[in-house]
Amino acid sequence: MHFYSLLSSSILFVLLLCISDSESMKTLKNLAVRRGGSLTIPCLYDKKYKSNRKYWCKGRDWLLCKIVAYTNTSGGTSVTDHPTQNMFTVELKSLQDSDSGYYWCAVEISGGSDDGDYVYLTVSSDPAVLVINSSVSGQEGGRVSVQCLCSAGYKNKQKKWCRFKDWSCFTVWKTSTSQNSAVLVSDDEKGSVSVEMSGLQKSDAGWYWFSAGDVGVTVHLTVTERPSSKITCIRNTVHTC
């Protein structure tokens, strides 16, 4: 009996390893959220899955996980497909400690084995990381700021601010600052990290995540068009608004 239990655990580990390394599906591996809060999880997929049905599944064992929601179904969990971005999002609301555990971003494959990637979700009163606003908005050419907080056990961990669509990251270690022409990430070493994005472009819009160590939280950025100047001619006088 002990042998079969060991064998079963080994098979599970191999399944997790193989699927998590899949290039066809991709999501974050470890997310945190405050009890009673909400979280949206982006799941990237290969363009070959654009027309496949997507779903959200709960359970450590991929073969036995329980389907929680499909795309375009009503309920407490919302799954929305964004085929032009090769992504679907899972919106979770009013989360409780009992919601902690393994989940899977998955796609149905007719006549074959479904494909998926797992994420571990931790719901607690004192999450490892959190953001003051999980959705921010700015105008083209303008700037936005995101305030990120780390619990005591994570304030000395390596910090990252990353973009989902290309998996590019800006890294902070302790009090150092990482900067390029558009992003400034600073750490006060007291559990607060500030991310500032300036010179915004429409292409900057989308999903990001902040992480400390191996635990992350998601943020969505909306970039609106800069108001255009209007020229009105009245009695040969030009007024620019």
C-alpha cells in the first residue's frame, strides 16, 4: 500500500511538472489576496486555442480537479475570454480562507487531453503582498503610480514589477532602484514599494503583476487617449481649446 501511495505521489509530481512547463498555457504560480477581497487572474494561451472553450478548475490533481466555471457562464466566478489577446481572465470575488488552494487555467480539447497551467492561491487576513488599487488608469503621455505593500516576512524579498503580455520584469532588491525610460520602481525597505510608469502609450495597457519573493498580486492598467485640441473659427478668430 505504501508503495502505491508513493507511486501515486510521484505520478502527480510529474504531471504538475510537465503541465506547468507547457508553452501552450501560462499563468502565475503563486498569488495572494486579503480575506474578503477580489482578484482577477489572467491566463495566457497559445493562438491555436483561440476558439477552444476555456474553464477554471480547482484541485491539486489535474486529472481530478473540479470545474468551477466555464467561459460565459454566470455565478460567483467569472471566466472571460479575450481572443484578440490570446488570454482569458478569471474574476474571483469575496474570497475566504477556504478558497485557498490549487487552481488551473484550462482549455477543452475535443478528441484529446485538455491543456492547463496551475496557480496556488492563498487567502488570508495578512497576505504576503497586496496593492492599494488593483486597477489603475492614465492618459497617453501621462503617468500612473501603483502602491504595493509587503508583509513583515516578505519586505526583504526580491521585488518585481512585470508585464503579462511579454513577461518582461523590472526588479528591485532592498533599497536599489530599477529604471528605464518609462518605469521607476522604488523600495523603502519598510514594506512599501512604489511603481511609477510615465510617458504612457496605448501599448502599455493590459495586465501586470507585482511580486515579493515567489508570491504575487495582479494589477490592470488602462490607458486612455489624450484629449485632442479643437480649433473653432468664429469671425476670423481662431480659438484653440
